[in-house]
Amino acid sequence: MGRLVTRAEYAGAGLGLALYTITAHALKGSLWVTPGTSGGSIFHVRLPNLETSTSKIQRFRDSALKSSVK
């Protein structure tokens, strides 16, 4: 998949949003975008209470570590 804009217009590889989306989905959270007041966008992330999600976070971390070792 190619870039939608040139690197001169926007720097970066575009991985930040993908990582937030994957993390929010894995932890049963949500991610949404609203327009910024002076242009641009505001990205919102809502995650469940960490006290009840600790085991989910540990499983997610462990699975990410295992997949990165392969």
C-alpha cells in the first residue's frame, strides 16, 4: 500500500495511528477522530479501567513479544 501524500507534505511512516488502533482494539477500547478547532484532527483513545484489564494488557504484551521474536 502506498502513501496518500508525499513525505514533503507529511513526515513519518504512518505507523502511529496503526499501533494505537491495534492496541485499542486488543484491549476492547475505542479510537475516534474529531475535527480540530484550527484545522487538523484530534485523535481520542478510550481504554477500559486498567485495574480490570491488567491481565489483558499482560497477555497482549506477551503475544506481541512472542510475535516479534519470530
